[in-house]
Amino acid sequence: MTSATPVVSGLGLLALAAAGCMRSPPGPPDALSDGSPARPPPVELEGVDGPTVSTRVRVLQSISVDPGSRTASCLDSSDDAGARVVERVGTSGTSVSFLTRDGREAYACDSTEGRATGESSWCGRSFGRLHAGRLRDPRLSLTCRGIDEEPLGFAWIQPTAATSYLVVTRPGYSESYVVAGAVPVRIVTDDVDLGSSTAAFAVSEHARDGRRLRRYRLEARVSG
């Protein structure tokens, strides 16, 4: 009778292994971090496999920002905010980015879902200098946490002039960002290594009609 024990145990292990193989990756969220519905991009993005969620973007004039708003608390990072302010809402959080009036400096504030409103909701802030109109460093921030308390990486990307959409791969889906406001695009990743203070972003850039222009992997490190 005892000889049957390892057989049963082995079958149990096989059943568990089969169940693990059948487990599917998580799907895309139904909503963005502010509770608004998650929607697909307006065009088919060439070379992007699986479901894609379109992030939301809004470009504001700095003089029209409500003085008591959270965006206004980000503008307080600089007393030299330029005309355009870019707000982005994704599946894991929000960001505000802007350039100074002379276009030589960029500022960003990052926030994740589940945080209180007001200035305290910014879990990350970044600053970078532009050289010949471009950032030399993506200014990675690793101070924010997602709803599961896992670290998230926020960074800037400056796409080519022909790029209308940036796509970043996330677990089980992709996130699409519309290029807008002549400000570097603030993107998010889950691929974070706190031990080395690094994060990786799997990115593709697309034209207005969805045609893929290029694809690459950005390896970013916290500047210090």
C-alpha cells in the first residue's frame, strides 16, 4: 500500500504543473488610474501584440491652471514655468510635465493611484536640463509605488519628430501615449530593480497612421 504514495504525489505535482502552465497573464485594466474607462488607441499600432490601452493626455496653458489644483502644486516646482503644461493619466498613475520659458529645463511630478489629493499626492519629482533642445538623461524616478505597493519607474522619452504614438509594454498589455505639447513624454514601467536603481522600458514609436517607426529597449538608471 505504501508503494502507491509516490505515484499519487507525482500525479499531484503533474496536476499543479499543468495548472501553472494554463494560468494566463493578467489582462489590461478596465479603467485608468483616475477611474475613467480604459479605451484602445484610435488607430491600429503596427507590431504591437495583445491588448493596448490608450493613456489620456491634456495640454494646458500655464496661465489657465487652477491655482488650487494638484497641477498647480507641480508648477510650484519652478517659478519659470513655460506656456504649455502636459497632464497624462495612465493605468498606474498620473504625471505633469512642463518646460521653463527658455526651454532649457524640464520638470515633472508623478503620482500613483490610491494616493490622497493635493500636493502630498506627488510621490516623485524630476528635473532635467536640455542640451540643444534634448534631454541627455531620462531622469528616472523610482520613489512611487503601485496599488500593490510594488515599485514603478517613471521616465521621460523624447521621440523622433515623426512619432505620434509611444507604446510601452506592461505585464499582460501595452500602454499607448500620444505625443503632445512639445514636451518629453513621461512614461511608466513595472520592470524595476531597486537594488541597482534601474528600470527597463520596452518601447516602440509609431506614426500617425500607426505604422511602426522603430522599437527599442530603454535601460535607465537613477541619476545621483
